[in-house]
Amino acid sequence: MSWQQILGTAVLLAIVILYACGWRYLRRQKMSDRPLSLSGRGYLPCFSFYFGLLLLWLALFSPLDQWSTHYFFVRVMQHLLLIAWIPATLLWGRPFAIIPFGLPHSLRDKHERWFPSLTASHSLWFRMTHPGFVLFAFVATFWLWYDPVLHGATLNHAWLRPIEKGSLLLTAGLYWWHITGSAQVFYMPMPPLIRILYTLFGAGPIKLVGLVLLFTEETIYSYPGTIAFTGLDLTAQSLGGMIIWAAGGVVFSTTAGGLMRNWLGQEDEKPVLPFSVWSTEESMLAPGTRK
């Protein structure tokens, strides 16, 4: 293992410990008035966060990262992990609400003093993380790294690779930050239907890239590694396009389905208005005819 892999693995292990300590503290204190109420949620957020960290290690610090510079379809898989699977699973684990409680008391106090000041003074942060701007940045960044010239440069210049992976993970993290509800400290929650449409819309531009690659006959990206498909009219590029088209929207559609189910469940749980409330003569009047 290289020193980058060792350092990255050590950082992820430290995050695991901090999250576990914060989770244990909240479970012990039963702090239901905190940003995350753990009552009734079981261990699902915890499992989601740890699974996201495992995927992050696979994408950045495992041999998969080296293979992504030799095989186009592996690069595609890495991108899908960075833009969907990793940020979604990490943020569903509510790390911003749990990890601070795993810090030592002195650092925890500093965090609680600093966090409100961020919401009050950093107007640029609000503009740069607005849902509309974040969606644009998310799509534009994904498309940017599939530009033939820039994509080819990442194969010839190793210093571009961290910028590529970091920008994809950052913009995707902000995008899923709004979807998972982690942004509620800064922004009013999206209406349920808008939130669902916001989630589904992100999959369209990604699948479009897969569709273009799938039906493009000329070679756009030249990778040193080659794979042969005996008896199949399939290239590494078309395989990558097929992966993007088939798997690029899985996390988005699954998340949208879960949000829809929760929304409908909340609607079903609303109390029914008594007959005496909605059957009055005034309630039956057409809009605009009330005195």
C-alpha cells in the first residue's frame, strides 16, 4: 500500500470511531430534541454510514482506484460510487448530527459555538449551496469530466485525478445534502413533491451520458487496458455506457421511491376532519363567493 492509501485508511478509521462514540452518546442520553432523533430508527442510519465509508474506501484507496486508470468501465463504476452511492449512504447516516458528539468535550463546545455563527454570517455559503445552483454544479461537473480532452488529460496527468474525484464527490455531496434533509439547519425543507422531483431530475443527465457512449461507434477515450468480448459487438466504451445507463439512476429512483412512500405514509397518518367541520354551509361555498 502507498502512503496515500495508508493515510486515507487511517482517516476513515478515525471517522468510524468518532461516529461510533457519537452514536453511543446519543443512544445513552436519549436526546430526542437534538437534530437527529434516534428513537424508532433502529440502527439503519448507523449501517448506512458505515456502508458509505466502506464504499468510499473502495473507490479511493483500494486497487479499484488504480484499475480506473487502465479500464474505462472501472472509471465509470468509480464515478457512480462517488456521485450517488457514497454521498447518499453517508448522508442518510446523519454524520453532522452524530459525529460532533463523538468529539472530546472541549472540541464539542467549540463546534456548538461555531456552528450557529456559520448560519448567521456566511451569506456566500447560502448562495453557493442553494438547491438550484447545487443541481447545476452537480450536472456540470459530471459532464465536464467526460469531455474527451479533459478526460484524456486525467489519464496523462496524475495530479488531475484528485481534482476530478474531489470535485465529483463535493458537488454530489451538496446535492444529496439537500435530498437527505441534512441541509435543514440552513434551509427550509423542500416540499415533499419538489424533493422527489429534485431527486429524479439528477439521474437524467447522468443516464444521458451513458446513452451517448452506448451508441457512439468511434473511440472517444483511449485507455491502456483492453478487454475482449468474444462473439459480442461490445467495446470497453460501450460497456461503460451500458453501466451508466443501467445503473446510473438506481440510487436516485430508489431514494425517490422511499421519499414518496414516506410522504404518502405521513398523509395517511393525518387526522381526518370531523364531519361537522367540513360539512358546514360556509365550507361548501365555491371559492370567491364567501361574504
